[in-house]
Amino acid sequence: MINLLTFILVAYGMTQIIVYGSIFNRIRPAKQSLAGLGELFHCPMCMGFWVGVFLWAVSPNTLLFMFENSPTTGFLLGCLSSGTSYVLNMLFGDKGVNINENH
């Protein structure tokens, strides 16, 4: 359980930095760029998937979390990272917990 929680928090943090971090402003493609790369770099759900796959690929090189080295596991961890990065992004913003009251 700790293994998955660590993975989720690392994936969320890495996704947030890539999608919103000012350090990447100069190299992040514009949202309307060719081949959809801009959309990828501006979408926490999309980038979250690839962050999850990346973390699965590097998991043999870290003691933070370890996963089976199969493509199926990589795909499923990409999906887990995508979903949790999106949900956490919707729950928490720069000003704390996001509360939308639509009447």
C-alpha cells in the first residue's frame, strides 16, 4: 500500500511540475502546437499517463517503489497516474482546496 501511495504522490508532483511549473515555461510547447504535443504538456490527465509510464520504467533504479517489469503493469500504472493526477489537480490548486459551488 505504501508502495502505491508513494508512486501516486511522486506521479502527481512530477505531473504538476511539468504541466504548471514555471521552470518549464520556455521549453513547454504552445497548446496549439503541431502533433498535439502542446495539448499533452498542458493536460494533467494526459501528462499524468506518460509520467506513470516513465516512473514504471525507472522503478528498477529506485528504492521508493518497485513494480513488475511487464508492459501491462506499465500501462496500468500510467492509467493510475493519469487518474490520480487529474483528481488531485481538480481537488487542490494554488489557493488550496478547490471548492466549486454551482447553483
